[in-house]
Amino acid sequence: MPKTNLIMALALAGALAACDSGKMDGKETAIPGTEGYDPEKIELAKKSNCFSCHAMEKKMIGPSFKDIAAKYRGMDAAEENLVFKVARGSSGAWGSIPMPANSPPVTEADIRATVKFILSL
Ligand code: HEC
């Protein structure tokens, strides 16, 4: 489906561009909408490139972290399931845009820490 390919290409281009700009200098590039959340967790998610597609409270390329928390609240095995999906990639859970695999480069331990944070929201 050409349309899906185009959307994926745009998503990836956006991720790459965001990735580059985040590494421009060693200084903090504040992510809008992350104020008031645990700065360590925000830093980890930022380092893991999650914020090129996700925001805390607003839908971007991917669902907001708050919406993810609400969807899986109280579900057994949500953590295991989501760690696996973030690591290997996910499609069809939220819409037509898939999430590419994040591991590598992000380690499973880092993904688990961010997934725990998301589920705690
Ligand atoms: C290139 C864009 C992109 C990046 C980078 C990205 N995501 Fe996603 N993410 C998405 C999209 C799009 C979806 C919706 C996928 C779907 O519908 O199954 C998603 C879905 C998710 C979900 C819900 C999965 C489900 O099955 O409900 C979680 C949790 C998640 N992302 C966490 C993360 C974390 C943590 C990171 C950083 C390590 C990350 N994402 C990086 C685009 C991205």
C-alpha cells in the first residue's frame, strides 16, 4: 500500500531529524509538555528517542504516554507485552502507523524502565 509506505517514510524521516537535532550539543533540549514529570524518566525516554514520536499528553505520530497508560491500566502482563512491542515494533494497536523496532539501539532494560514509567501515569 503506497499510502502506508509514505506515512512510514515520513515517520522515519521525522524520527531521524529529531534524533539529529537532539544531539546537537550536550545541553538540555527541553521537550515541550514534559514539565512536572520525573526528570530522570523524561531524560531516559528522551535519550531513547521516544519523544520523536510520542508526547506525554498529546497524540503525535504515536499515542500519548497518558493514553497508553489509560488503555492498559489494570491489565495483567501489560508491562511484559509492551516491553516486547516497544523492542520489536508494534502495528495495528492504535491506528495505521506502525512503530518500528527500538531495540537495538535501545536496551531492553531502558525500554522496561520507560514502559514502567508510562504505565505509572
Ligand atoms: C518512529 C516513531 C516512534 C518511536 C521512535 C517510538 N514510538 Fe512508540 N509508537 C509509535 C506508534 C506509531 C505507535 C502505535 C503503534 C500501533 O498502532 O501498534 C507506538 C506505540 C507505542 C506503545 C503502545 C504499543 C501498544 O501495543 O499499544 C508504547 C508503549 C510505545 N509506543 C512506547 C515507546 C517507547 C518507550 C519508545 C522509545 C523507546 C517509543 N515508543 C518510540 C511510534 C514510535
